[in-house]
Amino acid sequence: MALILDSSEIREAIALASGLTATLNLPVATDAGKVRAITVADVPAKIAQKTTPKPSAEIDPAGLTYRGDQLEQVLRNMCLRSHFGGAVVTDATGLPFAVVNPPVSMEAVSAFTSVLGSALERAGSLLGQHGAEYLSLDINYEEKIILRRFLIHELPYFLLVICPQEVDERSEIEISIDQIVSILDKK
Amino acid sequence: MGKIVTIASQKGGTAKTTTALNLSYSLSCLGDRVLLLDADPQGGMTIATTIKGKTPAGLIDYLAGRCQLKEVAFYTKEKKMAIMGIGTVDPDSVRQLEDWARKAVIAKALKRFSKHFDYIVIDAPTGFGSVPVALLEASQGVILTSQCQSLSLKSLPKMLGVIDWVQKSSNPDLSLEGIVLTMRHPDNETENEMFQEIHSGFPAGLFFSEYIVSDPVFELASLRSVPVGMLSAGKVAAHNYHQLATEYKERELLRSLSKGADDGADSGLF
Ligand SMILES: Nc1ncnc2c1ncn2[C@@H]1O[C@H](COP(=O)(O)OP(=O)(O)O)[C@@H](O)[C@H]1O
Ligand SMILES: [Mg+2]
């Protein structure tokens, strides 16, 4: 027996809500925000990691047990190889999975990713280019921020990188994305 | 022009005030200029004087012409969001407020405020007296709060009916942004069954997929009258509202895109 669905008030609410959502064209909620490799409780720990020491030597991520550590190692190796200042992998909401040398506070990184991610999507759709997935932004005279959107099982994720403006970062980013996808996609 | 969003509920104690305060804070953390407006004379949202400054003046004093906007709206320390209290509350001023509501004085003031912000988030009085209805008439968005309990859920049709009526009679721009489930206990089996029924029975997207988990830190924050994010013990709870704010922004974006697709089909950039 249903707990609430049989009650007349709830049936009335459903009828009214159907009318309202039809006229409003409410977007259907996705579960995107629910698929996460880390839990809410992990976030303060992530914030504490802000002071990750500069990488010194490349380590093979496959040798590490935890997915978060593997991801972080991929980012660290990438930064080391190409002299990137820092890198972050987040989900669509800006929640970080892995962080290396974030340029600003993690709160700001999350907000920034989510704002730029929205802008990227919006711009793509305005231009009719729904595959738009790459955004480069000069943030001062020397550095730029790169946001690369990628999909795993239709769900969007973001890689955010900070690097010197004169660096050609594309191939490095594509290689690292392949590694990130294979780690995140692992069952 | 900023967007005016009213947080409403037919029942008291459904975390309306808590949601208005913490959602405002989260939106401001996402970079938006937010004004949190306490429009509930009975609500007792005593906003921390550390945030608000020492003045008891607020909305009522502004509407009475006793104060200017800058004398009643205050930025928090980090300059993230602004807050306006209800102001001097006495039996006379409460009657006055209802009168102002009916004469659209509140609506005009909100429009003026909205020039300075991206969002005005309003903590509305419980129920559907003249003040909450006037707020709905002046808003572009409404968010309802409900606990995952039968009494709270069964009070929804009345509020949905009012929203429907306001939309049809005076404010077609009003959009029901969604219902937030508050004070959830994810280990409570009855609640979880109800939660399942909500998802199977109600139209998709009516409820936000992010819900707010019950956490004693909200009581602590209420006592001190600050957003949970300002307490060191409140990081997880604050993150909960950050996620709600992010989902809210996503929904806004999706809605604007689907709207753009509808009325901009042949007016693209190229
Ligand atoms: N997620 C939560 N967990 C625990 N307590 C909460 C939560 N949200 C709100 N509360 C508490 O519930 C009480 C009622 O909340 P309030 O926001 O004042 O409701 P309303 O404005 O709808 O009357 C307050 O004491 C508040 O601290
Ligand atoms: Mg209240």
C-alpha cells in the first residue's frame, strides 16, 4: 500500500503540478550530480589538500590503489611534463575529484568551473556547435586557464588547467584526458 | 534587472528561512550579487548583527520612507551578499505591510532593488495572506520548501493552487522553480519510501534532485543567525546548499536554452 500516493491531497497536488510543469517546461532533473567518486564528506579533506607540494618526479598512476590518487598522479605527471601551474578534474557541478596546485581556493575553483562550464555549453548551443568542449581564457599577462569538457557515459566532466600562455597545451591535455577517462570509467 | 525569487511554504517550520539564508549565501559564493530579503514579520529571522550592522531598520522602514536603501541593506563581511531585515515590527506596521502589499507598494520597491542585484531571494511569510501573494505577484521565480513527511507534503496542493492562480490572474512570468525537500533523514525507512513515491508519482523535475539533509549544525547556525557556511562545523551542510544552488543554476540555464531555442530559431548568430 502506498504511504502518500493514495491520499486525496497528494493526488490533487500531482494534478496541479502536472499543469504547472507543462506550462513551465521544467527541465527533467538528471542524476548527473549523483554520480560521484567522492562523497560530500570528502570535500573538507580536499580543501585541506590545497597545499599539495610541487611534483618532483613522474610516478606511474597504475601503481596506486585509490582512484583519487591515480587521478591526482595523472594530473601531477601532466604538470611536470608540460610546466602547467596546476590542474583540477571536477564533475558537472564543479565538485573536484582530483586537484594539483589549485591557483585559488577550492570554493572558487568549483564556482569557476561551473560558471565557465555553463558558458561553454551556452555558447556551443548559441552557435549551434553542440560539440564545443574547449575554452581558453587569458587570466593575466602570463597565464591562461583551459577548460576542457569531456563525457563519460553521456555525463559531463571538466578538466581545468592553468598554464603559461606561450605553451601549446592541446596534445598534452588530450593525452591526459584519455588517462583520466580510463580511470574514471573503471568499474 | 535582477531576478526576484520567493521562498514560500504553506506550513511553518519547513526550513523556509534556513533555505532562503543558505541558498542566498551559496548563490553569492557562485559569484552572483544577491540580496536576501526578510519579508516575514512573524518569522523572527534575527539576522546576526555582525552581518547586518546594529540598526533594527529594514524593509518596513524603507517602505515607510524613513530610510534609504543603503541604510537598510548591508553587505556581509566578505561583501558576498547583502541582507535586508524586516525592520520595525509592531501591530501597526504589520497592518501597514499588508496594505502596502495590496497596493503594490512592495512590488515597486522590489523592482527598484532588483537594479542593484542578480537575485533578490525573499523569505516570505508562511501561508497565502496578502503579503506572500503580493510577493508572488512581483516574483519571476518561486521555490517551495517541504519536509519529506506526509503532513508537509499534503499541504502542497494549496500552495500549488495559489501559484497557478497568480500565474493565470496577474503574473504569467512567475515560474515554479521547484520544491526542495528539507531536513531529510536518509536512514529513515518510512521517509525513504515516501521519497520513492514522490519520485514515481509526481512529474519529473518538480522536486529538486538535491535535497537538504537534516544536520544539527543548522540549529547552531540558527542560534547564531548565520549561514552554515560561516561555521567551521558547517562545511558539509553548506556544501549541501551549494549543490542545490548549482542545480538551481543548471535548471535556469536549461530553461533559458529551451526558451532561446523556441523563440530564436532563425535569429542565430550566423
Ligand atoms: N537541514 C536541517 N537540519 C536540521 N535542522 C534544520 C534544518 N533546516 C532547518 N532546521 C531547523 O528547523 C527549524 C525551522 O526552520 P526555519 O528555517 O526557521 O523554518 P521556517 O522558516 O519554514 O519556519 C529551525 O530551528 C532550523 O534551525
Ligand atoms: Mg521562517
